[in-house]
Amino acid sequence: MFAPSRNNWKKLKRLEPKMQVDALLGTRSSRLLKRIFHMDRTWNSLRPPLRAFDRHQGAYQGGPSQATSTRPSQMALKNVATSEAIEKHKKYLADWFRQQPNEERQFGPSFSLDTTHVDPVIRESSLEEILKPSPEMTIHNQLQAPTAHQHPFRQVKSDDSICGPQVGTGKSTLIKKMVMDWCHGRLPRFELLVPFSCEDLSQNNAPISLRRLITKKYLHLREVVPMLGSANLKVLFVLNGLDRLNLDFRLAQTELCCDPNEPVLPSAIVVNLLRKYMMPEASIIVTTRPSAVRWVPSKFVGRYVEVCGFSNISSQKLYFQMRLSQPDCSGVSGPATAEESRERDNLVEMLSRNLERHNQIAIACFLPSYCWLVCTTLHFLYFTKSVPPTQTLTGIYTSFLRLNFSGEVLDSTDPSNISMMKYAAKTVGKLAYEGVMSRQTSFSEEDLRRCLEVETKVESELNLLNVFRSDVFRFFLTPCVQPGKEHTFVFTIPAMQEYLAALYVVLGEKKTLTQRVGKEVSEVIGKVSEDVAVVLSIVSKVLPLRILPLLFNLIKMFPRYFMRFSSKDRDTIARTMAVEMFKEEDYFNDDVLDQINFSILGVEGPMRHPDEASDDEVFELFPIFMGGLLSRRNRVILDQLGCPIKNLAAFEIAKAMKKTVIRNSRKGLPPSELMDYLFFLHEFQNERFTAEAIKSLRTINLSSVKMTPLKCSVLASVMGTTSHEVEELNLASCHLDVSSLKTLFPVFLRCRKLHLQLNSLGPDACKEIRDLLLHEKCMVSTLRLADNPVTEEGARYLAEAIAGNRSLSQLSLLHTSLGNQGVEVITQHLAQNKHLRELDVAYNSVTDEAALALVEEAKRHATLEKVHLYFNEISEEGKQALHGLRKDRDGVKVLVFLTMGADVSDYWAIILNVVQKNLPIWDRERVQGHLGLLLKDLESSRRQTMNPWKKAKFMRVENEVKRMLGKIQQGAL
């Protein structure tokens, strides 16, 4: 025993009675004394009344043991004030946690966590399993494992320590949902829930009491705080992200404190709460990364649980259904149309089928964060209709990493303070880059060791690697489930390999040993050069030696030389980008947007046998991601992730790209590669660079590229950076519709030649084309609408356009189902046109009367020189009437036959080429009949002529027609 001094006595009075006994007698003596008092049942008569503690589910719960003297009316008023404060707290928390990050707003204003949450599976675990996972507990095995030890979300109890096998399992979302459930009365066990962000607490280095901390974060709880510690108030503390705090449970480092009014460091408050030394009656739920679980001694943890994500495909399907079926998901205000609803349902159905047959993407979607990435990518691909698009693919991946890492330091105890993302870029990024260069997507254990253990020469580096393997590694890489590759690893999402490879290069991590050493020496010399300059200037005044200025210049020379040397590194990045962008072996692949779409939704049709050799891997996203990472918006986000890219570096890379990328783009590119190049310019987000690149593109050929709303928006956005004239724009067979024409309207105005054939453009599309041709700034001189269902209704809109247009000289309406009435409408408006030179209405079921009326009007037209009427239903009498027309006499040439009197027509090759190109979509029996008639006409004309040269020419054309007829009969065309 000891006699306390006056100062010690004041401190002692602030302690709980139990702690007073411990302080006065020592722990062992106090236990003995309490046993004696308990046996005599005289403890309460000798000491003031104490609070009785009962351990319940790992926590102490208790209440006052003496009757209160407060009046009933005052107690009622106090209870009313407390209830009102708690209700206000619920409203405040609900409003705060209801707020979604910017990345979630794309799913529409009606999207919320309350309506679209899918509960992840939670597995009961142990400290040993968390620190050293069993090899059997791979993601693939978890998808197939029985759920004996798995629990739904609502079975999370107080005093649970929640962690995930890796980043992205949904711990933070789980906490948000728990708070929202409490706010809506779905967790009635707790009267008060107080959530704390450990990241927020780590920013406060000043001592503060628990009660002051609560009122500082939640001012409206000032009426409730005095009741903390009372058994009448069941409190739940939620500590999210415990790994953000450097906790030390040793008494020598963190003293015991049970007084909620005592100012201590926030970390000390958390430690004493977890010790059950402060507010032992309160319940606590903690979330943390696996590497930080060991910080809390197991004796203070009631239970360990792991968030297992979506360990079955049905949960994944439900997630996708709820995300992609939002009313505002398509980005259009108002209720969705029947067509939009069908499109969304079809999208979900295709994704569900691919999940069932493609194990690798199902394993990726084990992590809820990757489910979010899949949904966001699909939303970007299918529902982007704004010009310019508000999002980029690189931005989606960068935002995805910010949502999961948010600049978090890999190990808060390490003095380097390197961020998770920076470490991943240096290690996994190196692995990804080497895979891209060698066209490799699966990696062995040896590959992993070579890239991950490159910087483990000292103890601190080895510790960082251990933390990375524990917390982050399985987020990026997962075991491969493809037959024959079971012992290898692949990137969780294939595109993530190309993103990390691009980040590795753009951050300048791809350096030789000379470059690394030179940079470090340059930085050291640069820092001390100013101090050396001051010293040398003083010495030169005292000892005016001529050698000193020379020595000073030599010292300053090395940083300048290294700056010039490092600028070559930016040229290397630009050259790498150009080489990867314009690889000839990738010229005939699908464009990158289609590749991403196929990787998520799969390809409908028979699947390849597992033993069949796969095609060469393509990495066409790699240079596009490199350009996207240099955009200002992505550089800002990367800076938040601890991966800064300086403005000067981005400027110098862009400058170097002008010499490489733009020069290579001037070569003729296939349509899919040209679409990739346009998408690269969109991702780069540099208007000045894009404008200079686009000016060199006078001819744009995107034929057979499926122009989705996103691709149309990209084309319109990129072309909108300049106002230069486009010589030719070929969008034949591109699946265009009315909305596509509206999106591309400003681009069409600047085109001289516009190819829109084979696009299923009907009468509604003809309205847009009419508005285009009647626009005062329209520059279209050649318009090809062949093989579109224009019909008579569409012909009326086109006739109005013909009458009022002043730029059009060639119009092709080949095989557009005009019929006699459609041609008659065009004939009626033809007289008002003063510029048309060629009109093609072939293969439109036109008969004699309509054909002859059109030709008569054409003869009177001031500029019309050529009319195409072949493959129409013209009788022999009509053909004879048209046969005698002459350009020099009648002012118009009509193409009806392959013959021209006793000679072969000059346009026979044009007619046969048109037939051959359109055979896949034309009625073959009808074409075969027309070719038979043309063959008879050729034979008749050959017999009439006696000129051997003309006979030979007829024989040549006859052979071409016979060859085409033979291939049609054999099905070869």
C-alpha cells in the first residue's frame, strides 16, 4: 500500500472505483480484497456504490447500481432530448453515407446503395488462416466450396474483426450498408452507432478525449455523449480501416486510460477501446487489411471474419442485373423505351451466359470491385451517347484503382511511405510490361519472383514485399483455370495487364542501371550545388584563384547533361507508343472496343476446344492506355494514388509523339486500326495534339466497323477539334441508325464524299439526310445510300433534299426499294435541282413508264449526265427506247445494258463490280435472272457485228458474266 499525494489523489478520484482499488492496492491485492468483500457481502456498505459489469458476447454491459435522485420529469425531458439527438444522428449518417462517388453517378440519379446492394458472403476465420491462407483457399476453390462456414451479411456480430483476403472484397461497402441499415432501423440491437474512419483519425496528432472526439465529428450528439458508459445505452463503434493507424498495445507505448474525458492521442483511444479498458460495455466492429490483423492481440478480438465477395455466380448475376437495369442507366432522362429495355436485358443475358461458360471472368467477378469494373465498362461501351464522351476507358481504370486504393500507403510503419499503387506499378507493372513485350498472358512462379523480388536487398524492402503479397497481390493476379495452365497466374482482368504495363512505362520505371544511378547522382548534385556556389563565391573573394569558377561550372555541368540525357527517355516512350500503335501484324484484328466487348460478353457461337492452339495474344490497348495516362485528368488521379507524372514530362512526351505517332498515322490504315487511332486521340485528351493529327487525315475509311454510339461519339469528338474539309468519309456497312446520324451530323457537313451504303437506313434516317443536304454549310458532293431500305416514304424526303441542295453532284440510290412511286417523286423534284450530274436508281423494280419519265426529265436537266437503270423491270420495248439515247445528242447517258449498240458499254466493268460486291445481300435468284438476260444481250450483239476486235471484246465480257453465273450456282459468291 502507499499514501497518495495530493496530485495523485486528484487523478485517483477521476478513476472508476474498481480502478481506484487497483491503483491503491496493486492488482493482486485488490483481487484478494474484493473476494473477501464479496464473501461477506459487505462491499457495498463499506464503499460507495460501484457499477456492476457483466460480460456478454465478449463485451461488458452494465448499469448503475444505485437509484438516481433525478426527478421523473427531468429524466423524461432528458430521454426526449437524447432520442431526438439520435434520430438526428441517423438522418445525418444516412445523408452522408448515401452520397456516392462521382464514379457511381453514371448509373443514373436513382442509383443508391439501398436499392442495388448485393450482400457478400462472409466466412468465419481465424488469425492463423488470415496471416497464412491455406493453398486450398484459392478463389477458384472458394467458388466451388460448400458454404458450411459462410454466413450472410446480417450475421456479422459486435466485437467482430472483419478483413478481406485482399483489396476489393467489399469491406468498406459492407460498413456503409451496415450504417444505412442501422439508420433505417434494421439493426435494433444498438441504440447508437458511431462510425470512425481510421484514415481520418490518423490525421489528428493532438491529444483529444473520446467524448470530445465524438462531438467534434458529430456535433448533434452532444446531448448523448454524457450517457456514454451507461448500460442503458447500447453503443456500437465501427472502426473502418484500422491499418491506417499505427497501433501499439504495449503498455510502455500506449498507457492505460479508462476515462472518456481524458485527452490522449486518437490511436490511444482506439487501443483502449479494443482493450475493453475504456467503455468496456460498448461493442466494436473493426475492418482492416490482412497484414494489420496481427497488430491487435487475439485476446481482444471476439471473432475473425473474412469478406469472401461473391463466391457464387448467382450473386454476380444479381449484381449485374441490379446495376445494368437501373431506369436511368442508359443516360436518357425519362422512362426507358421498350427497345432500351430489351437492349439492357439482352446485355445482362449475354453476360450471364459468359459467366457460366467462362471460368476466368467468373473468378474475376468473385471480387465485387471487379464486378463494378465490368458494369462500368459495359455502361461506357453501350450507353455513351454524349459528344464528347464524359468518360474515357483509361479514366475508368484509373478511377477504379482510386476507389480501391485511394492513395493508401502500403505499410504505414515503413519510413518510405510508398503508396500501394506506386509499389504495384514498380513490381506487377514490370511483370505486365514484360508480358506485353513477349505477348504472354500467363506467368509462372519464377516470373513472379523475378519481377516482385527485384528490390528486396534490405530488411525494409522485404517487409514491404510481404505486406504487398498479403494485401494486394491477389487483387491483380489470380491462378489460371485454363486446362494445361493450372500452375500459372494471369491478371484478374486481361486489360489490367495492359494498363499496368502502360503505367510502368509512363512513370519512367523502365530505366537502365545507368539511368537510375545518373538520376540519383544528378539529384544529389543539384541539391548541394547552391550551397557550393555560395561557398565558392566567398572563397573567390578571399583567394582570387582562377580555378574556382572552372570548378563551379564543372559541378553544375552534370545535372544539365543528365537533363538532356533524360529527355531521350521521353523520346523512347513516344517511340514505344508509336511502334505498338502501328504494328502491321495487328492491322486486321477487331478494333479495341470490340475486343473489350468480346472479353466481357464472349463471342456467340461454338467455343474453341481447350486443346486447340489459341491465336496470338494482342495488346492493342497498351499504347492507348499510355496516351490516356498522360491526360490531365488521369494525371491528377494518379497523383492522388502516389504515382505523379509531372506536367513537363507529359509535355515533352507529347512533343516527341508529333514526330512519331502523327507521321506513322499518315500511312494508309485499315478501318479497324484507324478506329483504334481515333480512340487513342480521344483517350489522350489533348485538343492541340488531336487537331494537328486530324488535319493530316483527308480520307477516313471506317467501312465494316460496327459504329456503336460510343464510336460515333468518339469520331464526332475527335473530328470536332478542327474545322478542316474531309475529302472522303466511308461508313459503309457500319450498323448506323438515326441516332448515329444525329451524332455525326457536324462531321457530315464537312465531307465531300459520303458513303452510307449497307446500313439499314430507313425513312426516319432519310429525314436526317434531308436536313443535312438542305443545311447552308453542307459540302457533300457525292452521297451513296445504296442497299438501304429507303422505300417510297424515304424517297419523298430525299426528293425535297435534291430540290433544295446546291452541293450534291452524285447520288446513288442503288437497291433502295424505291419502286415506281419513289422514282416518280424524285423525277418530279429533279427539275428544281441545278447541280446533280449522276443519279443511280438501279435495281429498284422500276418499270417502263417510270424509267422513261425519269430519262425524259434527265434530258432536260442542265447538268445531269448519267442515269443508272440496270437490273430494273424494263421490258424489251422500253430497252429499245433507251438503247438509242446518245450523250452528244440527248445530253444524258443511260446505263441499262452491258452493250452500247454494236459495241460493249464503257461501263460494263462498273456494273459487274457493283453486282459482285452486293451479291451477299441481294436476292441471288433475281440477280441470276438479270445476268442471264445480260448474257443473251451480249451474245446477240456479238453476232450482229463483223469486227473481229469487237467480237473479242464481247467474248471477254461474256466470259466474265458466265464466270459470275457459275460461282452463283456453286454458292462461291
